Amino acid sequence: MITLALSKGRIFEETVPLLKAAGIEVLDDPEKSRKLILDTNQPGVRVLVVRATDVPTYVQYGGADMGITGKDTLLEHGSQGLYQPLDLQIAKCRISVAVRADFDYASAVKQGSRLKVATKYVAIAREFFASKGVHVDLIKLYGSMELAPLVGLADAIVDLVSTGNTLKANHLVEVERIMDISSRLVVNQAALKLKQEPIRAIIDAFAGAVGKP
């Protein structure tokens, strides 16, 4: 049995064509089903539905043989012991710094003043601002990041940006792009040795599908 860990939403939707290329079709819609283990048309393959931030943990500790997760999750939560054979080029977005439209970010950074930054990407934000020599107080939030500058909780946020529409709707502007993000295939190293043939077949099918224009 090959077990693949996926999270609901955009990553799941954009993984479906890759699975199809490997001859795998998920038999349940995770948005409609309450099941957390989904069957596929291949009796030897099943899909676990887990939180995006938990995908690396399930794969690392052998709860799943393979998983698909964003580069942001791997950088923030660690990727020890994981084999990363492919950048799947799906669920593309970026991690950026955003502030209220009336906040003078350039001058605040230049003066070396201390910035209050709200984010769930504490490790990524810490490293980014340290590389610029900017002192920051980091405030960890798990959602509705855009509220923080509006209510005076923070000067800036570090968050994922896709279209930028949520920022605009909340009168925030993107001031610095930290990095581009896409989703990666991660594989448990022990599983790769024990189940080499079926796992390699899936990796090769994904690689072929990613390479197609």
C-alpha cells in the first residue's frame, strides 16, 4: 500500500491532474466527504487528508509514504529526513511583506527602527529581516493576518500572497517579495527503499506531467 498525504483546497485540486497522469483517481471529493482516508481506483494507493502544516510530519514519521506540501511549510516547519525529488510547480504564490497603504515602510526600515510584524511564518520572517539588519518584534497569528495592521497590532505582516485581492480589499500594499512558493513532492526515505518500484513509478509519472507544456 502506498499512502499519499494531501491537504484540502488548492493543493488537492491542482494535484488531481498529476495523479491522473500516474493512473490514479481519488474516488471521494474531500470537500464533500467527511472521510480522512480516501480510496483511489488503484487498490494499492490511498490518500490521507491532513492539515497542510502536518503533511511533512506524516511523511517524516511514516504515517504516509509520500506527500505534497508548499515550500513555505517545509521552510517553516522543517524538512529533516525527507527526500524532495520534485518541485511540482503547482499552487504557486509568494511570501511577501505588506503594510497599510499610509505606512512609510521604506523610511521605517531605513531608520533602523523596530518593526512589529504579524505572521504565521515566524522562522521565514525572522531570517528575512535579520538579513536586512532590521530589528523586529514578531507576533504569531494563525489567520486573518490582514487585520493586524488595521487595528494597530502590527506595522507589517508577512504572509502568502496569490492575487493580492485580499490585501487590496483591506487597504494594504505589498512592499517586499520575500520568495516565490510552489508545492513540492516529499517522500519518506525508508519507504523509498522498501517500496521503491511503486514510489518511483509515481515520481516518474508526476515528473512527466510537470514537464508537459
